[in-house]
Amino acid sequence: MKMKKMLCLLLAAVMTASVATGCGDSKKDAGTSASADASADKETAEGGSSDTGEIREYTAFFAVPGAEINDDNEIQQQIAELTGAKVKETWLTGQTAEEAVGTLIAGGEYPDFIDGGSQSVQLYQAGALVALDDYIDKYPNIKEFFTEQEWDQLRQDDGKIYWLPQFSNIYGEEKMCTHNDEAFWIQTRVLKWADYPEIRTMDEYFDLIEAYNEANPTMEDGTANIPYTILCDDWRYFCLENAPEFLDGYPNDGSVIVDPNTQTVIDYNTTDTAVAYFKKLNEEYKKGIVDPESFTMTYDEYIAKISSGRVLGMIDQWWDFAYTGYDAIKSAGLDKQGCSYVPLPITIDRSVKNQWHNSGGVLNVSGGLAVTTSCEDVEGALQFVNDLLGQEVHDLRFWGEKDVDYQVDGEGMYYKTPEMRTNAADSAYKASHLCTYSYFPQWIGTSRDGKNAMKPEGQAQEFFDGLTDDVKECFNAYGVMTYVDMLGTSPAPGPWYPMYTFSQTMTTDTEGGTAWLKMGEVKHEYLPKVVMADDFDAGWAEYMEAYNACNPDAFIAEMQVELERRIAEAAKYE
């Protein structure tokens, strides 16, 4: 136990905390019975309390970076009083997920909870995780978190379940106002300057940014704008490499394109659209539009640039920049200069319908929250997870404290005052008062009361009222109410979606897995060179030679087998 405490102190000293949200898969009926609701709330209130009145303390490590909350955080304490437990969360800093998880595996001592991210399979293979199968039925809130089909999808090669994807679940009616996913983002000041034009293609997007930057090279204080930047740090180089699938009108399968008509896997890295996209980046780089520091800056440096309000546009996932960079923009009042971001429905040409946003959710089976073999109270730890999913605690996590962080109108609808919204975006306030337990399982969609949203960003009126004035003006100009409206919504993809949940688990044990690893290394090395090349055609040819030497056909073949397996598996539940 002493070793474990020393480990936790070490983790707390070198890792920091984060706030994140996710999106999910609709399965629950908002018409859950009142008795079931009461039962769930009773379990939340009573199940977590201890006979002695002492607060059980657990530790958790999440292999992603972020910002720490205070030890005396007020809502964390309220949750502890309701559940009888609290968790000291530590986060990744100064290391990659592979390095941090590798160190834990080498030492053989772990925090109580862990999400190893891309290293979840390594933790499983090291015997570091507790199989959850014998526990799930004891905790009703956990049990209802997935359908039977989804529980089966979470089983590893030994047939057991070891982790809970946190961000995959919609309760009741889907309520989606924020586009939490990837997009071409642009600042509202750019669109306003051009009188809110209809921008649909990659060429139109860059033409607008070029024109705006030529006419307005600086911010109000004279600081030079950064027309377009690209995050390439470590695994986040998806901001550079996977745009061709979206430009061709496909959803985010991540590692491949799936043709829904032929049900075949396509390599998006070598399509005509991929060539056109990287050639465009090469042209923009030569013009000085692409940030020359794109391929050397760290994630923290990227966030600092976003926070400064200088970046006119970029490709990124909303969750990757909004809860740090965009909140900083709002806190600094830079939204008044039009530095807020909105997404645009960009494709390679106007004949292509975009699928940047799909209805339904994403079950990422490649990782999630796990309980480790170092945990001395597995049942208590899972009781805490169960309690976090009860409605009272869930409201505390995401809405905050009633009459402090939100109010309730005569119709029972939750809303925030302007001051409450300002507080929610302030880093100091979040650290001292708010506690989302952001990497523990959570719902989006409709509250068990059948009317409020599980989270403020899903509450349509609250969402719009909370928008900055520049975004409201932008939305009004385009006749929309939400970020999702800016893109439009496509139907949920097929039962294979998303294919990246398979590629993320591939190892060098297979020919395709070896190819996948090598392909990633080559793309990470060569794509920046392609963008910066004096001779694009020569640079692309050199890249393709290195890429083809990775044996990508072996990877595509294994992805095709997995695609067919998923389609056949889904048919069993129809």
C-alpha cells in the first residue's frame, strides 16, 4: 500500500488534470419510468455512503494532458458527500501516453482507475486490468450504459470486458448543438468581413483566408495574424493527415474510407483528393498562409496560439481546442474582435455532400476507463462510477450547483445567467469550483426528467443564449441556431462505424498491423516535407515510394476482414 501511495504522489506531482466531453450512441428511451428514476437516484444517494461516514479516496490516471483542479474543489466535495468517495485525478504531462503507461507497466503498480488511451491494449496484455464481467450486473447505472450488443463489442480476445468507453452514450432524445468533432474552423471576423459568404469548398476556404489576411494582416493591437495553422504533435497529426476522407464526403472512420454501396475499404491516403489537398497546402505554405511553425510546435504551443486569437483557421476536433483555447479567447474578451470559431461544410467540390457531422454516436471500443489490479476496493470503485451516472450527481458534474451555476425556470428548464456562463469559462473558477470527472462515464442527450439536456451544451435555448455576440451574429446571418446547423447532419453510418476503433488496437503481431505502424511513421515524417517541398510532385513521389514500401495492401486487407466481421455481427442483433 505504501508503494501505491508513493506512486500516486509521484503521478500527482508530474501529471495534470483535464476537462473534456464526448459524444455517444443513442440507446436509452427518455420515457424511463418514474420508479426506475427514483430507484437510480436512491442507489446514487445511498450506494456510495459508507457506514463510518468516511470518504473513500481513489486515484486515477488518464493518458491525456489537461488542467488540474484544486484539492478543495467545492463540487468535488459535494459529490464526495453524496457518494462517499472522491478521486484524485492525474493527467499526462511531459510524456507521451506510451512512455507514461510503459513506466507504470514496468513498475507493476497502478492507480485505482486508468484510461491508457492508445495504450489500453498494452495494459490489458500486461495483466494490469480487472475483468468487469462479474461486477457489471451489480451496478444498474453501469449496466444500462451499454446495450447487450455494445457490451459484447467490448470483449477482448479472452472474452472478457476490461474497460468502459466514457463518451459513447446518448440517453433518450439526442440533443446536439455543439459539433464536438473535426471540421475546417474559421473565425467569425473573417466571415463578417466578407459579408458572410457561402463557403463550401477547400479552394473557397483558402481564398477567403488569403483575401482577409491581405486586407487585415494584424489584430487590433497590431499583432500579426496566423492565417492557417496545422497541429502535428504526436498522435494529433490527424489535423494534417485525415482531411481527404472528409473532403470526399465520408464520415470519420479515421484510418480508412468505407464505401457503403460496395462495402469495401478504400485507402484515403492515395486518392486523387488526397493529392489535391496536400498540393493545396503546399501552395498555401509557399504563399506564407500556412504557419511555418506547424510541423515543429507542441500541443501547448498550438493552444497558446489559438488562445491568442491570432489563428484565422485550422482543421481540428472541437474537443481538442475548445475547452482550453476557445475558453481562453472568451475569458480574454477576444470574441469581441470576432475571434470565435465556427465550422464550415468544406468538401473537395460543390458536388460532394459533406459528412462532417453524423447523427447517433461513436462507440470507441479501443479504450476507456478501467479498474486496475492495484485497486484494493474494486466494488467500491465501481460503486463510485455507478453513482456518477445517477441524475443528481450527473447534474452536479455538468450543470454545477443549483442557484450558483444554473437556475431553474417555472417550467423546470435549466438555464444560466450571463455571470454563470462567464464563470464556467474561467480557468480559476473551474479549478476551485467545478468538477466534471471528465474522463469518467457520462451521458449526453436528455435528462431523466425528460426535458432538460444532460449537459448545458445540449440545451438548445441555453446554448444559443450562451453564445458570444459574434457567433450569434454569424448564425443569424446564415439562418442557423447551432454549430451543427452550420454543417448539416447526415444519417448515422453503417454498423462498421468507426473503423478506427479497430486500427487503434492493431499490433505488430500481424502483417497488417506492422504495415499500419509503418504507415503512420512514414506519414508523420513525410507529409510535413510534402507540404514544405519546393517541388510538390517530386515530394509527393518520394512520399509515395516510402508509403508503398510499408505494404499498405496488407493493412487494407485486414481492415476489409474486420469490416465484414462487423457487418455480420450486427446482423445477429437485427
